Amino acid sequence: MVSKRNIYRFKNVVKDGMTFYIKGPNFAALKTGSFKLTRHDQKFTFVQQTVVTECNNFSGSLFGFSFVDYQAVLSLTHPQDTSVDVMGLVVAIAEIQQGHPEKSKHKLNIRIQDANGLQLHVNLWGEYAYKMLDYINNNPDNRRIVVILQFGQINVWRDRPSVNTYFTSSKLFINSDIDEITNFNKSLDGDDRPDSSTNTFLIISSNQISAYDDFMVKNNLKGIAEVWERVEKCNFVIVGTIKGILQNQKWYYETCTNCSGKASENDAHQTKTYECHNENCTKTTTSVVPRFMIPIRVQDNTGTLTLTMFEREWRYLLKQSAKEFVKKMIERGDDLGLYPGEINALKGLKLAFKISVSKFNVSFKNNQYGIARISDDETLIEQLENKFTESQDAVSGKDDNITPSTIDKNDTTSPMKILNTTPVLKRNLEEVFDLEISDHLSTSKTPKIGPDGPGKQLLKVKLEKND
């Protein structure tokens, strides 16, 4: 490590790939629990008295690889707080995941295989992912790819270990002309091994469809008034504005790092531990990570609906995870019981929502639907609104042929009355929702039950006289 005050002395001297004599560094113990790039428990710091001299007769390993057997990773016998070096033949490549706006958080999953046929998942993040894609695109005829990932980090997701690049510390070698890769290739050249001209990896296609197809083509577009009482499991699309962010409950919850199930603090232990409530999880006592869970009120020109936005949706909008928000608030000394200002600032944002009606919603007449996908793309939202307007104009044209005795357009339950809600009424509704919603969703108050049973809840509506 080089302190800021000494960077100017060493930044033009120490070069990657070169060897040096280092005289007079300062040694210090690593923090307990910190991730180690080497097996050593100490780090050394370049100080004012440190002298660096180039070594021209170095005879050791040029890159200092310390390869780990795949089985040590898969069985989790290798310590997860220490980096690993792995080498293998690429046998599968997935499509890159680019959902996050930050390039450093784009992910490419590959599967590599050792000389014994054992396979391991490797996740390449950010620049490492694009380095792999660039190599494939620039070398279309080279279908045998051997990679080395140095200084990788073991990660476990739902009991499946994988090796990940570690920020900018990792090194990725792709078919490099070095002894380790040359020797590995030779070990593959038996009678039953594919030669270098054979396609040795599969491209795993993603099932993700484009936002345009998902919102404009694949699913029906509806107004909120049409979706209050769904009678079948389905998906549909609405366009609405966030009118309220309900703050009568915590804005995040703790999830198990092993299965992503909900976890809670175990009061039976003197030390702070967490218990996973997922009966299928292999761990009862676990570590946790915070995840967003925030109910919102969404409104269009036909009605208002309560939706719950989770980690994926808020991360898409805020460009940060709940974990990052918690850390930032703690550093600022903020109260975690209060909603971050960045969340409250999204009130008034118009979004396209792909809504999922589950079997639970249908069986229990529950209209707090799940969100399958969101988009804040202004062009897409405008296209959806134009599509909705055209569909309403078509309905209106048909209604012109119906006599007033057939359908009373002034009746309060008439769809035409709902669709022609005045701006004044929409304003009044918004005020009522702001006042009443806390009672509507409060866990400490008995819900108001409608005459049709527990599936219906009554909502107070204020009426104002026209001037």
C-alpha cells in the first residue's frame, strides 16, 4: 500500500509485470475479517524511507500464480476471505447482463472446465466482462479459449459457489502466451480432446425480451380502474405516476445471504445473530444483507393502486442497492428509521409498470399486485400513453351508437364517468389518499371490512361542494 503523500515517489517507478527489490517497507496487520489477496496476514506500506530498485535477474514465477483445485471451491474448503487463482477451458458463455446503468456492474457468466472435466462458474464484472467479449469478437476463428483468473473472490449464491472478479484487483488472462496456459492446452490434446479448430464452448441465450416488446407487444395495456378486481392469473401493463410513498413501515428488510429469504435478529443470543425463516434454506443462523421493500401509491387518469417495489425496481431507479444506502446513512449519522431523501424525491415520477397477478391475488381477492418490470424511458411511456388514448377513443366511438337509456354516462359506477374524472376530483383523491392511507395499511389498526367480506376494504372519500 502506498499512502497518498508518497504516491508521487512511486507511481512512475513501480510497474505491473516488473520485479523489484523493496527495502525498508513498513508492515501492518490486516483488519480482522477483511478480504485477503494473498495468504499473508500482513500488508506492507511504502513509506518515506522505502527504496525500490528494479531486479533484472529474477528467477521465480513471473506472475506468482497459486492455483486452487476446483473441488476446494465447490466444497467450500478454501477460505472465502482469501483470493483464489483458477484456470480452465471455457465451455459456456452466457449473454452479458447490462441492466445496471453503471458499466462496472455489468456481469458476464462463463463456465470453465479443468483437465479432469470438473466445471466451475466464473462471473466477470465490468471491464473484465468486456475484455472477454472483445476477445471473442476479435478472434472468431479461435474456438478454444483457456482463461486464468487471478485474485478472484469466492461467492456463494443459493448454495452454488462461483468465482468472481474482485473490483479492479483481479487479473484476467485469455489465451495468453504464457507457460501456464501453454501447458494446460497440451494437457487437453489427447485423442479424445477437441483440437483448436473445434468449437469448445456454448453461447447460452438469455430469455430476457426487450422493453419495447415486453410493454408494447407481449402484454395488454390497461387503465388502473380496469384492474381492481382481477379474476385470473395474468400480466398486464399500466402507466402511472408515483403519488405517495407509504412510510408507515421500514423501507428495507434483512435477507439471508444464502437463500435470499427473510431473516430476523435472534434475540436468544448475546451476540448479534440472524435467523433465516425459509424452511428450505440450509442455514438457520446466517448473515444478512438489506433489501428494499417500499409500498407506493400509483395513479393514472382512471384510478389509484397500491404496489410494492422491491430491490430490483428501486435499484433500477436509484442506481444504488439498499446495502449501499444503509452504509451511506450510517456514515452520515442518519436515522435508519427515516426514509432517505433520495427515495422521497421520486414522488411525482411517471413510470411504465408490468404488473403480475398471482394465484394468491386471485384466490384471496388481493389487489396489491407484484411488479414484474418497470421502465422510466420517456419515449416508451409516451408510446404507451398514445396507445392507451387510441384505445379509449375507439371505445368512445362505439359508445356513441348506444342510447342514453342503455348506459347512463352520469352514473357513478359507469366506466365513462371514471374515465372522465376531472382534475379537481383527482386532486381531491390525492389529498384523501395522503390522509387515509396510513390507516388503510397500518399493522396496528383493525382493517375496515366491506360488506362483501375480507377481500374488500372500505376507503373514506371526502366530498366537496362545487362553488
